[in-house]
Amino acid sequence: MSESTKPASVITISCLSGGSGKTTTCLNLATMLSSKGKTLAVDFDPQGNLSQWLGWTDLSEDATIAETLMPSGDRLNIKEIIKPPKNEDRKGKLELAPADYSLSGAGDIIAPQPGRERFLKRALKPVLNLYDFIVIDSPPAKGILTYNALLAADYLVIPTECTNKGVMGAVNTVTLLKELEDIDFIVPTIMGIIPTRDQWSGANQTRMSKAALTALSSALSEIQIFSSVRQSTIVQQTNYAGWSLAEAGEKSLATAYTEVVNTIFKARTNV
Ligand SMILES: Nc1ncnc2c1ncn2[C@@H]1O[C@H](COP(=O)(O)OP(=O)(O)OP(=O)(O)O)[C@@H](O)[C@H]1O
Ligand SMILES: [Mg+2]
């Protein structure tokens, strides 16, 4: 791994709602960013979906991100757990810090430790100068793992399902960020919201999606809302193959992700 001139831009993908498209967003952004610079995808969800989509379906014999959070003595340097994607040769431009269910146990182990909310930030330090971009996937619930994912990042992207439940998840995520800021944590800048699973019937957007998008822009009017990602079985297929929509040639489905990648790239070159 060669040294990058600037520390990595760290982007966390979070929304306090299950199935909102977090891992899909993480996969798309990480693979797209890897064509612009060296990128580390960090799986920080005990469900391990990102690791699975990148080909690591069985990590029982491998060290994972959980080991990088342990108290000193048992703690591994993150460099020892990083792997290439197994499904696709991305010429060393995309790498993965994988996770599996053992991460939920790590959450319990670190809970009594001082500074427990910033252990992922500490774990990333040795590789900040080895990557241009670090993209972190996170779990759907409020808790110590989510705090770690948020507090490790420079930027936050919130994928939001186009339903009432999705909008509540986005509002709760922004509220959580404010709570963390109120107790003097340095929180990431919110880059924006990606409405996901936007449902259309032929040429017409469904009433449910329309209502959710209206509620979203009125509840979080101060936050940028990117183009939405339509509901499509193609997304499930590309996820399963570990490809971005852009790699699969699905340009219009990938519009929102292209917008976010351009925003991340612009923020990096302006700093
Ligand atoms: N635009 C879309 N169209 C159709 N299916 C989608 C779309 N986006 C995501 N999905 C599918 O919806 C499911 C949930 O998406 P994903 O895993 O990305 O959400 P998540 O927020 O990471 O979920 P969790 O909270 O469980 O971690 C997956 O099966 C995924 O393939
Ligand atoms: Mg997920």
C-alpha cells in the first residue's frame, strides 16, 4: 500500500431504519470511488451484508473489524484484517475491512470502556494515509456500534426508504447526530439524503413514495436531498453480484450515487 498525500475522506452511511438501502449505498459509493482513488470499504454491521456481497460469505476462520476494537493486548491493527474483494478483481483499488456477527459481541465488550464511542476512529488511524476514501456501512439501530460509525466519519450520507418508516429513520438519525454534538462530540457533516426504493408504476410515482418525499423535504428542509434511487430488481441482482449499478451499465438507476460521488470528490479537492 502506498502513502496518499492527504488523509482519507471518511464517509459513513447511516440511517436508523432497517432496510433503508445503507449497504446498497455503501457498495455503490465504495466501488465507484475506487475508480477515482484507493478506497477502503468498512463493514461495521454485524449482519455482514457488505462483506457477503464482496464475496466473503464465511469469515469464521478470519479476523474481522471486531478484533480492531478490543482492549489493548487483544487488539489487532486494522492492516491485519483488510482483504481484497473476493468476487471481482478491482486491481487493489478497493479493499474491505470485513465484519460478521462477532461484531455484536465486540459491542458488548467495549461498552464499559472509556472512550468506547470512538474505538472505530482509533482503529482507522493507521490507514488514514493509505487510502483516498474510506466508506463505512453501519447497523440500523441506535447503539454503541452506530455511535462509533458516526464519530469515525468526516461526512454522513443518509439513505432513506421512500416510506413513512424511512422518513422517521432519517429524522431520528439527524436527531441522534444533534444529541452527540450537544455533548461535545465532533460529528460528521451531513452530505445529504438519498431517497431509496422510490416506487413507480409505469410513468407514475406511487402515492406512498410521493408522500414520503414530501414529508422528507419538509421535516429536513435544511439538508440536501439527492436524486432518488428507484425500486428495481436490478439493484438486488447487482448487490448480490457485488457490483455497483454504474459497473453494470445501469446509468440512470445510478444517478443518485454518481451525484454523491461527485460531491465527495469535490469536497476532497476543495479542502
Ligand atoms: N433501489 C432498490 N430496489 C430494489 N431493492 C433494493 C433497492 N435498494 C436496496 N434494495 C434491496 O433491499 C434490501 C435492503 O437493502 P440494504 O441491505 O441495502 O438496506 P440496509 O439499510 O443496509 O438494511 P439493514 O438495515 O438490514 O442493514 C436488500 O435486499 C437490497 O438488495
Ligand atoms: Mg445493511
